[in-house]
Amino acid sequence: MNYGVIDVGSNTVRLCIYDVSADGKKFKTIVNRKTMAGLAAYVQDGAISDEGIRVAAESVRKCLKRAAYLKPVRVDVFATAVLRNIANGPQAIAAIEQAADCTITLLSEEDEAHLGFAGASSKDELVNGVLVDIGGGSSEVTLIADRKDVMRASLPLGSLSSYRKHVRDIMPTQEEFAAIQGEVRALLEADAHGMAEHRVRRLFGVGGSVRALAEVNAHLAKGASDRDMTHDDVHRLAEDMFARRRVFLDAVLHAAPERIHTIACGLAILTELFDDFDADTLHICSNGVREGYLIERILGA
């Protein structure tokens, strides 16, 4: 049986179709298509514009049309920070629902972090560490102890929102890069749960930003894995971005050209998280929020 999930994010609107076994215990991805909608660019003065609503609705409508060809049992649409952190969120969601003829589930910060953990742990072994999901509009950070997600922090700063807030050109200057790092540090220190007090050996990553950074690293460093990075790897990438700018840009254009303007911002966030948690390694997980949504919200596992 086929089930669909449409993820309305700050940077992309993505459709995933999963082939699920009859007992609901196994699944595989058979469609993974994204539209670079860039919805965060339509947010001005804390509200998304009518044009942004139109783009969102059209992107969702196209995803639903693609999904229909595979006759899924069910297709769910959910949204994260781009519609969660705006003043006109309820009105925007209602307008998108009407235009696209669908229902949208708005995930809370806690929902997003937990579903990211549920998805990641469905395929990778997460025992102890911190799970990092650098999205377009926010970054979810989850403390893992004894295979359980025990603490969560949602930082209202992602790769796209930090680009819009701090960067004047395509790539950040050293001062702009440091400003993003400083904001991440301040947000962690202000977290009421005390997330910044914890130290771990290992980070786990989900989402497009960390996956793209690992692919860039594998392209630049001979023999490097596109699933694992070290503290030294991410800091060398940051050095390459300034000292070997053309080489770094060529690697991004090879691995993730659609992220040319946001990947450096994601790198600034990731390097700061490595330092703040005193971590040594990062493992890129195969599954994330969408798979967690499938498992818990659709299949009820």
C-alpha cells in the first residue's frame, strides 16, 4: 500500500510516497520530489504575503497531483517553521487549504523535534548524543539518552532565515558567519531547559542541510564519507569557504546547487553546535521528520 507525505518547509515543499508492507512494519521510499518554493522569502514584517500563499498552494497542489498517479491510500500535508512562526499563520493555512483542497497539519516545535527523532531512529541506532535538524526556518536540537529523546530545543534560526537576516551577498563574510554562530550560541544559552549545559561525543543529523554539507565534504576530501563528518571536517569546510572560496563553491555546485546561497549559513550553525556540545563526530541519518510522521501519525506505530 502507498502512503504520501507532503512537507511544507521554509525552503522546499517536498512530496514523499512510501510503499508500506501489509503489516505496516516496513516501508520504502518510492517517490521523493521537491519544489524549491523558498517560502521564507515571502515573509515580511512577520507575515507571509499573498504571493507566498499562492506559491505555497500551487506547490502543494502540484505535489497532490503527482501523488494521485500512484493512488496512495492517504496523503497528509504538514507544515513547520515557515507557517508556525508567522503572525498570520492560521489565515495563511486556511487560504492554502482552500486553494489546494487539502488539510494541513501544523507541527509544533516539540512535534517536529520528536518526529525527527522517531524517523531517524527507525533506521539508524541512536543511543546517546544530540540529534540536529537544520531546517530552512528553524533548527531542532534533541538530546538523546539511552535511545530516548529526553530534551528538545527549537532554535528560531535555520539556513534560509539566517541567510536573510545576516548575509548581504550570496556567501557570508567572516563577520556575517560569526554573527550566525553568535546567535546560535545565544539561543542555546537562553534555552529554558538547559540544553547548552550538556556535552556529548556524537551528533546525529537529519534534513537537507546537513546531508548537503556531508556531500560537499566528501567531494572536497578524498576518501571522506557522505554519511559521517568530524569536528575537524566541518571546521576545515569553514576554512575552505574563506581561503578556497572558488573550490568550495564548485563543490557546492556539484553536490547541492540549489543550496548555493544557504549552505554556508547551515555550516555556520553546524560548526557552532559542534563546539557548543563539544562533539567529535556527526552521523547523517537516513530518515527524518517525514518518516517519523509516517510512522507515528499515519501508521500509528
